Amino acid sequence: MKILEVIGVTKRFGRVMALKDVSFTHFEGEILGVIGPSGAGKTTLVNLITGSLSYSNGDIRFGGGSIRDLKPHQIGQLGISRTFQVKPPLTKMSALENVMMGALFGRTERRRGGRAARRRAEEALDFLGLAGKKDIPIERLNGLERKRLEMAIAMAMNPKLLLLDEVMSGLNPTEIDVGVALIKEVRDTGVTILVIEHVMKAIAKVSDRVVVLHHGEKITEGPPEIVLNDRQVIDAYLGKRYKATAALSKTEKII
Ligand SMILES: Nc1ncnc2c1ncn2[C@@H]1O[C@H](COP(=O)(O)OP(=O)(O)O)[C@@H](O)[C@H]1O
Ligand SMILES: [Mg+2]
């Protein structure tokens, strides 16, 4: 079953074409990786799906209906939530308060009010291993804990589709393995996940299928083991001087 369809979407910022006629389908239960070098249009794609930015051409459908003209809060209530690459500003608030905000803006808890939101927030913190940190102002959380918090906020929205924007950047290989396991655990709770990453190794491990963006265009899509060895993909990441042979291992060294 299709959960998300991106159909011929184009987004311009003045003379910059951030996305050019991009189309792909995301199936229910699938972990779909979206990769591409910096500036490829990955975050723009998330901003369009979540209604934070409008677009001139194309359509985005969720659960069979167009979400093109919906506001971000309506899209959140339908069941799409996201993490932000930029850190949230509410750093004096506790982890629990931040996650409760997620719950209140999400799919199920807004009508049920504070107590239900608190319960869902506590569940999300517990799931992400942050139960012991719930009363701490988030400015005192370390980098890894903040990434977990971002996921807890998104999870508390009780999404059907979760968009993760570079949640594994800056992690070491051991932490990436933890992140990958966590994302799979979230999927196993019934959430469909779109993972945006710059780190190819993480994408190779976590994705069922991968879409590659480069200069705003989709250059290929398919299973990670094929896509990450694709000549065009290697060129996009590494420049043409690298040979395609043993591409994946070379790529891993670079990142
Ligand atoms: N709000 C914006 N205003 C102007 N240009 C933007 C804006 N957001 C993104 N861009 C441009 O669009 C292109 C794609 O950016 P982005 O989607 O952030 O890439 P990625 O997340 O893949 O690194 C870049 O050239 C970037 O400078
Ligand atoms: Mg980005």
C-alpha cells in the first residue's frame, strides 16, 4: 500500500532549483532512505511534505489524498511528523515539556488534552531511553541525548509517517549502529519512516530502498546495495576522479 506519493514536485528559491520534477513512492512499513550531497534538496523535500514551504509544480499525496494545500498543523494531525536538523529553541524547558508539545501537536492527543499528552510523552521518552532525563532542561542534554529527544518529540505525535532529517550526523560508528537499531525498532511499532542522511553507511544499513537526489534531481532509486554502488551516485558524492570499483568500501572510508 502506498503511504506517500511525491509526484513531479518542483521547488525554486529565486534562481536556485532546489527540487526539479522529483517523483517517488513510499510504501507503508518501508524504511525509505533519501540521500544526496549537501545542497541536494533533501531538507527542502521534508519542508514540502510537511507543508512548511509551498511549491509551484507537482503534488504530494498522503494516504491517497493530496496534502498540497494543507497547513503544517493539519499535516501533523493527519499523521506525518518530522525531526528538525536545526535544534529547537526551547532549551530552558524540560525534556518532558518539549515532548509534550509534540504530543499536543500530533495526530491523537490534541483533543484529549494535557494528561493524555503527558502519558504519551512519557512513553516516548521511555522508548527512546530518556525516562531518567525527563525533568532536565534540554540545554543540559548531550548531543546523542538531543537526537534521541528529537525522535521522542516526533514519536509523541503518534505519526503514521516519520521523517528523520540527518538524525545520525555527527555520530561515531558505534552510535550509528545504535541509531539504526532504534529506527528499525520504531518501524516495528508500525511507523513508516523516511530517513534523510548524508552518511551513506547509515543509509546502507537502515534502508529497504534508497532515493538519491543530486542538484535537486532524483538521479536513481533502488535497493541500497545496488544504488550505493551506482556510478552516478559515486560521482555525485566523490567527484569523477574516483573509480566505481570497490565503491562502497571507498565511500565508507570517506565518511
Ligand atoms: N529557504 C531557502 N531560501 C533560499 N534557498 C534555499 C532555502 N532552503 C534551501 N535553499 C537552497 O536550496 C538548495 C537545497 O537545500 P537543502 O534542501 O537544504 O539541501 P540538503 O538538505 O540536501 O543539504 C540549496 O542550494 C539551498 O541553498
Ligand atoms: Mg539538509
